[in-house]
Amino acid sequence: MNTIYIDSRDGINRICIVEDGRLVEYYKEDTGRHRLLGNVYRGRVVNILQGMEAAFIDIGEEKNAYLNIKDALGREMMYSREKLTIDKVLKHGEDIMVQVVKEPLGSKGPKVTTHLSIPGRYMVLTPYSNRVNISKKIRAQEEIERLKTVGKELERNDMGMIFRTVSQGVDSELLKEEYNELVGIFERIEGERNYLPTPKLIYSEPVLVLQILRDYFDESKTDVVTNSKDIFDYLKTTTKLSDYNLKEKLTYDPQYNMDYHMSIQMDMKEALSRRVELKSGGYIVIDETEALTAIDVNTGKYVGNLTLSDTIVRTNIEAAVEIARQIRLRDIGGIIIIDFIDMKNQDNIDIVLGKLDKEFRKDKNKPYVMGMTKLNLVEVVRKRNRPTLDKETTIVCPTCNGRGRIRKNEA
């Protein structure tokens, strides 16, 4: 059974997603500060960098947004054989519609794209693609074929869609209703394309609580607990959740406090530590840097009961499960290098990588196993769209500036 805990106090919403008793995702929202991810803006091109094949867009926020050439190409341009450069695609001072795909991180502003997408409960509308795509978590071939057929029947004006996992088994009339609703949102966005002023916020994603329920709530196996009467009443009455069958799964507990939830606090402490213990006695070490994240697996106290090969494989399999959870909980993105304990047998390597890939399927940010290097290091890439858990919940020590070491007394 899964539970979504919503702890709201002092203008801060903290949301924890717990699956099978373990914390897997954590979100924090300052209700006085709006989030940018998913928002659509009419912006203005203020700087074109030919050497980087990119442009900076003024969207009316504190920092200008970064737009790469591949995210600036229209549908026709994407299939053009002509070699296109950023100065041919965009002009200085031009007004364009963009969507934020990555929150500002550190000194960097938000990252944007011109390829808009509008997410719903059962599908994501992809107006600049006419393809019908199905979530990889839907495995039944019969259901995949049904959704493809429904998608082709729904499609209009060459606007495709991605069916989400929760669309499995959903009646086609409900899917049609949501598709038309998402198309209506997109058409309203398009209707604002040529109207002043610029820059301007055209469309904003719903508040974080609604986003989390939209993306993670499954009425068959998810409970929702909140200590906020305002949030409880809002979730019970809002028409945006009318088809979620939420009422029986929603609990108001005014005494709930995440700070006193023992298992969540233990998982949070572990997620902010460099070393994570495994139940067998082994452990993993996670080091985050600007360029990449390195993860090392060790047998530790685990000596096994059979052969050395068996001990190594068992440790690596257990580590694969924990690594997938830690990456998701810490929200680590970009390049990830995993140093599993060396395995000589290719079958054992395939078992461990298969387990890692299976655990990654639970992650909506879609980590992808690139393969293994000649040094037996596993390469993984994961989309980064917001600050990591470490940056969200901690500050750099002003004394050591984040180096975290104490000099020896050489005497």
C-alpha cells in the first residue's frame, strides 16, 4: 500500500510519497513562491549565442531562460535536411512561446522549450507531434493495442498524446473527455501567442498538491493523509479531482507531523548521508559533484553463505534496488556512474542490470541504463528538472564551504 503525506504549516507544504513503507520521493513548496516547472510563457529573445547554438529568453522571471537550438526547432524544421543554425531559427527581439522544462539551479536560470506539452490525469497532450505513445509500464499487448486505436480515433489537428500508466483499463469516453479538455487548454494558449504584453505568463501548472495527486494517486492502492483542514476541504470539493474517487482515500489528521514520523525521518537522514547501509551488511557510497554522481557498492560485513561469486551477485542485486530508490528520493539527475562489485560472469551482469532497469521503471523521471564501460562501470542518465533533495533541504557550511573535512593535528 502507498501513502501520500501532506504536511502543511507556516506557509510550507512538505509532501512525502511512501511506497511499501519506504520514502521514495519528497517535495517542498513555499506557498508564497510560485514554481516555474511546466509553466508556459510568451517570452522575448534577448540574446543569441551562435557559438553555443542557443538563445536566452526573457520570460519575466529573475533570470533569463536558456533555449537550446534542438528545443527551438518547429515540426517542419526538425525534419529539414538543411543545416540550421540558431540565428536562422530565431531573431533578436522576436516573441516566442516557451515552456519551462527545468527549474533554475544555482546560478543558472530555467531551461525552456518551444515544444509544448500539456499533462493530464490519463495522458499528456503533445501538440507538436502526431504520434500516439504508450507508457512503458503498460505491458499487456492487448491493452497497448486498445490505447493505440483509441488514440488514433481521438487525434485531431495532428495533435498526438502519451498515454500514462493510469490510463490502463480506463473507458474510452473518459479518455476522449480529457483529450478534448487538454486540446482546449492548448488552443487557449495559442490564442495568446500574438497579444501584448511580452513577457507574460500564459499558463501555469496547478499547485504542487494537485500535481502530485495527478501524477501519483492510484485509487486502488494509494491513501492520502494531510494535517491541513484547508487542503483537506479543497481536495474534497475541487472539480479538478472529481474523477479520482479520492474521498474514501483521504484522511484529515490534525496531529500529523512529518518531523515525528519515525520511518520518514530515518529515510530522510539516510538520504542526506554519504553512506547508505544495506540490510545484508553491505553498503553503498554516494558522492554528488557538479559534473556527475558516483555510486560505489561494497560488501562490507556481508560474507555470504555459499561462494564469493554468489556473495557478490546478492550484494549487487540488493544494492541495485537501494540505488534506484536513493536516486529517485534524492532526485539525482544528469550523469550517474555506478561501480558495482566486479562480476566476471556475463549472466550475473545481466541479472544485476536487469534488476536495476526494473527498479528504474518506478521512477517517473525515467533513468536510462546506457550500459557498462570497459572498466565495468555502469553508466546511467536521468532527467534533471529541479534541485536535488540535498540542495532543497540543506545549506553549504559557511566555515568549510562544503568541503566537510577537518585538518589533522600534524604534531
